[in-house]
Amino acid sequence: MSRTHTLKSDQTLGAINSLLDQGIKKISMLVRHSERLFSTDARMEPFMELTKAGKTYAYDFGRALRPEPVPMLSSSFMGRCIETAYLIDKGFTHQHNQILPHNTVDNRLAPFYIKDIDKAVERILVEGNDVFIRNWFDGRIDAGIIENPKKTADLICDLMIGQLRTLPENQMAVSITHDWNIYPVKEFKLGLRHEECGDVGYLESIIFFEKNNRYFVTGFQTDPVIL
């Protein structure tokens, strides 16, 4: 089973290339995985793979990346994120004839903020994703079920800034994650309310970068915001 979400790879590539054309040297991207299958069985959630189209999207995204800076891939441990990272690697390598370092799995790119998955899923099934997210953001869900959303956004930003600080010369961090990891950063750091900016599309990203010794976050829907 699949659900319809918009592909946003062109918007991500446009935002990256715009920064590179401005002379930005250090970039760290938080990217949603490509189009994937869904299941009505919550226990299958970690194992759902990409659709046939999703595999092509991820491969084409890798091919479309510029040869420099070289992508340094990391991902959530869930299958769809590992598969997306692998296919981006494959597309980049095919296009530029350059072998990349292996993908690194990082639990901080998974839904680490969910503390009680059974209770969270129970509420999501009753409320729906959008209402659950709004209740989360407005502080109406107990921290025993899901971490405070502002703290979640801070932790994700700390991860991305940490990547910027340790990036080797001429490399770009590309972290494959989930839409729910992107929502709190858009809401609390970029001021983009979930209801107004819409769902996070496949291969949509928020981008962190360094300029004049300061750190910024941006996306295709807004101007950069200093962190």
C-alpha cells in the first residue's frame, strides 16, 4: 500500500545549489526518505521499503548532486532511510565515478523522541497525524509518550550543527530521516506552522549551513534563520 505525498527533490536540489552558488562551503542537509510503502500493521513500520518509483527518485537525486562537495551519508536505522541513502550513493557514484564513504546509521535520525510507541500509535489512530502533531506542538501530549517538541527541535539542530563543525574540507553532510523529524524544526526554528506549510514531501529537506562563523537553517519555503 502507498500514500500520496509530493516529491520535493527538485526544491531540495535548488536550495542546495543556490547556497553553493553563493559560495557557502559548509552544508548539512536533513532529508526525508524517498517514496515508500505503507502497512496497516504498525509492527511492520520499521521494515517498509521504498516503492519502485521511490527507488528511482532516490537514485536520480544522487545523480543530480554536484560532484563537489562530496556527500557524506547518514541515516535512520529504518529500512526506507537506509535504502534511500544506498540509492543516493549509487546514483552519485554512477554519475560521477566516485566511491563514497559508507552510510552511517544514527539513531538520532530515527523517531528518538517517541517514548511510548504503543500509546503514541493509539492516539494517532484516534486523532489522525495532523491533530496529533498539533497536540504535540501545543503541549497537550504527556512527555512520557513523546518528548517536548521544542527540546526535540533543539536536539535535531544540535546534531546538524555538530555535523557542520566536524565536516572535512569539500564535503557535505546528507542525513536521511523521517518527516516527523523535520516538522518540529520547521515549526519552532523556521516559524512554519504545520497546517500552513503542508506535509513534508519525499526528499524534501531543511538545510543547515555556516556563514561568517554563524549557523543558519533554511528550506525552500523560507529565508535563512540564524540559530
